[in-house]
Amino acid sequence: MSRKALATLAILALSVSACSANPDANPTPGTSPSAQATGSEQTAAGQPSSEPAGHSLPVAEVFGEPAWSMQIPPSWEQMTPVVTAKRVIALDEAVVRAYDSQGTEVWATAWKPLAEEDRATGQPPVLRQVSPEVIAVIDTGKVEGEGLSTSTYSAMVTLINIGDGALIKEVTVDGSASDAPKLGAIGLGFALPDRTAVVVLPGGEVVEAPPAPSEARLVGAASVGENPIGLWETGSVSALSSFGGTGWSSSDSAPSAATVNSLVYGSDMDLLLLGRWNEPTTGQGKAGEVVFQLLDAASGSVLAKPECGPAVESQFVVSPDREWKVAGPLRLGPGNKVDCVGGGDGEKSVTFSAVTDQGRAFGAAGEGGADPLLVDSTPGQEPKTHALPEGADPPIGVMEGDLAIHWDTKSGIITANPVEG
């Protein structure tokens, strides 16, 4: 069955009612309020709604039966919804939809996807939170110019208010006639074909990335909320080696003078930046130690020195109250207190994906080719592991009310399961 047919069946299977884009409205749970785009276009009412017993997913034993559920068949592969304290936000083809902690659709905002044949190869749209209040959709591909034969590969950025779905701004970042802007892994930074880089701020302003020091070259950008970050390289080998913001660089806060390179490896989408440094290769030819440091994104000041970090660049997953953050095996608590779980000698590697307001974190724990387990870690206690039923995954986030959000990438089913135990 085609994806479009599946989406049609899902819509028919769910209830339809009128609604409001007002996030403070209090419609009856299990219904879908009318979804009205607050930008230049409006979406039709009667879109997919949640049903307390409409769908279910296999989950670990520490989660209860779904408080509510819904289905939004993914328009593109791996289009994971974004979870915030009061919203689950998902991309439904040309509409961004948001559901509250009762499972009620509270807004639906239209955006303008590129035609599939114009989209840059291997670059599906990206749904990314870029500040505590703003989410972005980024679509990259060929955009026709004013002339009949002119076109440019560009990144189309649609910025939407998380609370009420208001369209903040639509921004175009141009590449060239043959090369597209390259979106960085953290925030809204773009490397451009002409070896410059820009950052789109949450309000829609496009700014140049902080320039590289005299001995380095600017090759990319990242952003942490309102803070633009430049990514720089030095030497004859094209490899990222340093980064910095306005008035500071990673060299200022390097763990030691012997550090050979540094990378932006994480952010809370607001104020905090996680940096990763490499110590030089040892005399025995072994790779040098990897060092992580938590920085203030505005000043570059070192706030904490965690002994672990994610395996790849990844934005933090935050708790509903934003006091707790997780990335890989790292957990950050109030006051930027750091905690590392697993990964030591004889221990399973841990990748957290959700955290509650009490700091209880959930994720996957695995070792070699063994089937992953759910890791359940409460601060100050030994972490626990639980078997994952066949087809089950750890939650992708936690909403207010200790609701763990689960998502199936193939079917597009989303469930909100109470945290138990």
C-alpha cells in the first residue's frame, strides 16, 4: 500500500472536529481542534487526531498503556517528531502539526516543500528545534530564479513558533547554480559553496558566522539559540580543527596547549554548547584522549568538564522543565552538574534519548551485536536495564506529566505512555 493511501486510511480512522490554533484552548482530549495555519496559508480542518486507545506500540515494562496515540505516516524516512514540554511536533507532508500533553492537535501550520525532483540528492527536509520557542523546517534543492533559465541550489528555512504555530519567517539561504548550502549538525548554521558560512537566527535574521583567526579558514557554522558559532580549519588537510563565537575561540578554553583539534558536539538550543577536543597521538601511535567540555555559548567560558559525551554530534534532549539534558551517555543536571552512565570497562554503551523533570533518563544500552536493552537511570542510583519487546524502541522524549513519547518510524504511530515505577 502506498504512503498516500496509508495516510488516507489513517485520517479516516481518526475522529474529526473543529478546533482552534490558540494553545490555551482546552478542547476535550481525544478530539482534534481545527488546525489553522497562522502564516500566509491555512490548512484544512479535520486532520489526524489522537485517540486514547487508537494505536499502541510495544514498549518496555516501565511504561504504562498509552494515555493517547495518533498516526502520522512519515512523509520522508527518519522524520522523527520533536518533543517539548507542551508539544509533540511532527511533519505531515506540507503541514507541521503540534499536539499537546492531552494528545489534542493545537495547531497546524503550512509550509512550502520543494518538488521532489528539485530536492538536492540525499537531502530530505529536516525538522529541527532551534531555540526553546522556535522550530524550523529546512528543505534544500533547486530554486528557480527570475530569469527563465536561471536556478540556484538553496536552503529554504521555515521558522515556526512552538507555542502557537505562528509563522515567524520564511528565509532563503542561497548556494550556487551547482552546489547547495550545507546544513550543520547543530542549530541553523550553513556552509556555503564560496567557502563562507552564515547562521539563521530564531527570529529569521541571517548573519555571517564569526570569522576565523588569521591562521585558520571559515568552513562552516553552527548556532546555539541566538548565538552564531563559526567552524574553522587550519593546515593543508581539510579538517575541522577549531570553533568560536563572537569574541572567543575554542583555543581559549582548550583543555591543554597540546590539543590538536576541537569540534562542536552538542547544544541545548539555548545557552549551552558541548565541545569535543582531541589530545595529540601518543608516542606509541595510539590516538590521543578525547576531552569534552561544556561551554557558555555566548562567552566560551568553561562551565563543566564531563568525562563522556555523545559518539556523534547531537543536540541535547531536554526535560520538560529544561533543568536536565542528555546526549549519548552524558546527563547534565541543575547547575550543570555532570554524570556519565555506562561505557566503562565491561559496561554496555549507553545512548540516552529522554529525561524527566526528576533527571530519570531512558535510552538504549548495547554491547557488540547483542540486542539493545532499555537503560533506566535515576540520579544517585545504579542504572537498571529492561528487555525491549520485539519491535520496541526507547522513548524519543518526555512531556509534562511524565509522559514518555514513543515513535515508530515505519508506521508513523506516536504514543504517550506514562512513566511508571
